[in-house]
Amino acid sequence: MTETLTHTAAPSLTDPRVLRGIELAWREADLLDRKEYEAWNALYAEDGHYVIPIDPDTTDFDNTLNMVYDDARMRGMRVTRMTEGYAIAAVDSATTARTVSRFLPVEVSDAEVVLRASQVLVAYKRGRHDLWAGDVEYRIRLGATAAEDLIVRKVVRLVDSEAAVPAAGFLL
Amino acid sequence: MTIEITASNVYDLAPADLVQDDRVAGRMYTDPEIFELEMTRIFEHTWIWVAHESELPNPGSFKSTYVGRQPVIVSRDRKGAIHTLVNRCRHRGASLCEKRTGEANGFTCPYHAWSYSLDGKLRGIPYPEGYEGVIDKSELSLKRLRTESYGGMVFATLDEDIEPLEEFLGDVKLWIDRFMKQGGGYPIKVLGTHQFTFGGNWKIQLENTTDGYHFPIVHRSWMASVDAETADMMSFMTDPEAVTHDLGNGHSVAQMVPEHSDLDADDGTEKLQDRFDELIADLRAANLSDSAIRKVVLAMHGTGFNLNLFPNVSMSAAFFRVLRPISVDRTVIEHVAIGPDGPDEVVGPVNRARLRVHEHFQGPFGFGTPDDAEGWDRVQRGAQGAPEMPILVNRGAAREKPSPEGWTTSHVTDETGMRAAYAQWKQMMSDD
């Protein structure tokens, strides 16, 4: 007798929906390194959140202090801050190069892809290289075409989120 | 006698001679030897802020932090007393606790398992027979610092002989009482802490919380992002009522929003800000009375002043800013978010809103902090140049007057608070 497979196979990296998610994560990383903040913000859904928590375990961002907890309104103001030329930290910000890799599909459906990844970013400013490393979780809403895919939630969990990090004029 | 600071004498002068009434030498930011002296003469001989009592809510609660460069554990024992203990085993010197906060029955060294109680007494030694006739356990307690509190603010000192905390605080106590009113009828608790570093000397940040002058310039980006009512509230540059008082012992208070200096003195005419409409609706749904709602909402931006305590903590509007010197050109800053402690249906919505207000300005990605840190980095870099040229702290020196209370007072954009801090620095760094 043949055994019937009842469980869903673990999502594969070759699944086209997963590939669309990875493509979007890489597009976002490139825009952030190039400081194209308006184009970056357009990758987020109107109900999307961009989060850098302090507490490494929390998912209750409302009731905890975060480094960043941006809804659409805060993201819009942040883009203005980073681009309008008043913020001296952004005007003279570090140059960054980031690698996002070790992608792991967590959930995959025709509507949404959830990916886990690691990010290593080096920020250079005035003779000093700072290292920013952490895990990233992306929740991506799939549109009718890849061009319409949007980030619903991105959570960056730094390895040193509970320690003192440099004050930053760029985004993770 | 005031000695003129020149290129040929700037490196020979004694530290105390580098502070004059209206100027300080740039060498004070850049000389590693001065930094070493500060760590002993100042940080080991005055009251250093170590915790807020709400961070130690229960018997067994602890927090690890620093007094100057010395690692300490602040703990609450079974009887409720708060202790500050050097975080160093009496055996071979290993650190006992590497967790920032938590609950424990005591502290056990990971190296040879010597164990200590919450008040630092040595309780247990494994395989004790080797110590028979060698040690007396009662003489090997953890090194304990004098620890005293006022208004929930916990301070410790390595100096057994300095004045009691309340004497050191003096007129500051009145302002601590006022600061704590931002609980809106509830006690204050710590909600969370941002930590960040900057590449500069600790005194650059000590100056900053009493520097009203930088606000509209460095924080233009934040001002542009807030609603008109908040921006208007922070427009103190030309408000003659906005003043800084020198409170003595290096402490000062900068009143940016004087109408919020005493949150109980509410005549009911100030309109609650529109940005808190949603919060007000939540509080109505929790059956809070209109007057109680008014109290907590008026306190949403904290009190209208920065209370700067020499040398390491500022009670700044709606948060605590704590500085920790790492080296002559590196400093760690903590921005501690606070809010009322009470029933969740009331303080839940209030504190969620306070957390968002805090995140908006503070922390390594806030709309305010990174710009401050850029300014401070630039001071450290620039101060390497022309060491004979002084750092000016003379703004408003000709318009200082005593207040009715007898405090030296000038406009909030003036440098009265910096002059107060440097006078205390000069006294503590003097060879006399």
C-alpha cells in the first residue's frame, strides 16, 4: 500500500512565489544602499510596517519601546527627513553596503510570502567602519504581477539590539 | 588669577586652570590623561545615577550598570532595600552578572561558584575545606557602594565621606518632585531604554541637555515632522519666560516650556493637542473622568524642562538621559522612556502613545538623536584643531540675574547651565 502524503511540503527556494519575495527584498536592499528613499517607501503596502525592535523576542511592538516602529505616516515623514536636507545626520550619512542572504521561506501562499533572512551591513563614515548584523523577516503581499508585490512587514532584529549601537543617518 | 590659555601653555596647565568663567579649553575633550583623572576625581567621588526604583520592582530584581567605568549590580533584597554592588567576585575577580535586568535569588560566580546574596554577602564556597583557617566569609562580601534615593531616582557613590544625597541635590529636589508629576496622578515607571554611542567626550553631551540654543537648528528636521501645536510648544527661542536656573553643585534646570514646569498648575485654558484625540477617546472608553484625562494628556510631552544633574543624568522633559563615559572620545548614552504606572485600561493607551512620541525623537534612528550625535561627533573632531582656542560657554553671561529664589538665571538659550556644570568640574578637578 502506498502512503498518502497529507502534509504540505516545506516551501522551496525555487518556488516562483518565493523567488518574487527574494527579488523584492534585494530590490529594497539596493534602494536603501543607494538612499533612494522615495522609491523604497513605494515598496511598502499602505498598511505595512517597518520595525527595528530592541527586545529580541517581542512581537508586541505596540507595547514595547522600539528603535523604529513605522506605519505609513511615520515612514512618509522619515522619507521627508532623510531627503529634505535639514537633518544633519542624513545629509552627512555613512555610505553603506549590505548583503541579505540565508533566505528561508517560512510561509508561502498565492497571496503572501514570509521569508526569514540574515543581513550584514557595513557603514563607513570618516575613517570608521561600523558593522550592523541581524535577522530580517519579510512579509510580502503578492500582487497580480511581480511589479505589484508589496512589503507588509519588515522586522530587523539586530544581534546587538539590546546594546548601544551608533546613532544612524541611514536605514537598515 | 585667570591664566591666559595659549598654544605654548595649553598642555602644561593643570586641569582646573582649563575652566574659566566663560570658556573652557578644547583639551578637556581630547586629553586622555584628563579623562583618567575625571574617572577618579569626579566619577568615584560624587553621586552617580544608577537606576529608577521602578526598574527594581520586586525583592530579587536587579539591574547591571556602571558607576564611571566600574561595573555594578543594583539589586533589591528580600526586605526591599536597594544595594549597589561592584560586579566582581571576591575570589578571582570574574564578573558575576552579565544580564542587564532580571530577577534572582542571589549572584553566583560562573568561575568557581562562589555565591552571594542580594545584599552582597558571601553565602557559599564549594569545597570549603581548602579555606579552613584561611578566610573569614564575613570579610568577603561584594564591595558595596553607598546607595541613596530621592523621588524614585537611585544614586550610588564609591565615596564614603561625601555629603548625603539630599544635600547634594539641594534645590534640585523641588524640580524632581515637579518632574514626577508627569505620571498624571500615577507613579512613574520605566517603559524601555534606547542605547547609542557617539564618538565624542562625555562633557559634550553634558552640555547638550542645557543647550536650548541648538534646538531649532539641529532639530529642524524633527520640528518639520511634528504637528504645528508641538512645534509651537517648542518655539522658546524668543520667549522671555523660558529661562535656565543654576541650582548649585553643577545642577541646572532649563525651562523650555515654562507653562508646563508645574503640571498641577493647570488653569484649564490650555487646549489639549489634536494629535491626542484618539488617546482621549480611548481614555473616555475606559471611564476616566474629564479632569483625569486632562491631567495625563497635558503630561504627554512630559514636563516643560530639562533638569540636568551633574555628572551623569538629565531628567529631560519626558525621559531620562544617562551618560556613560567609555574613553576620552567615546560615550554611551541611554534614553530611558517613562510613563505612568497604573491600571492597564488607563495607562495602556497612555504609554503606547508615550512610546511612539519617544521613538519619534529618541534613539539611534529617532528624528532627533542622530542629529544631536552628528553635532557632538563634529565637536570632538573640530576640537582637535587650534588647542589654544577656547570652547565658548559665554552666551548670556551679561544678562544673568538672580531669580527670586536666589538662583543665577538667564534665558533658556543661554549657557548658564554649562557654566554651572563646569564650575563644579573645576572644583572637583582642582589639585587643592
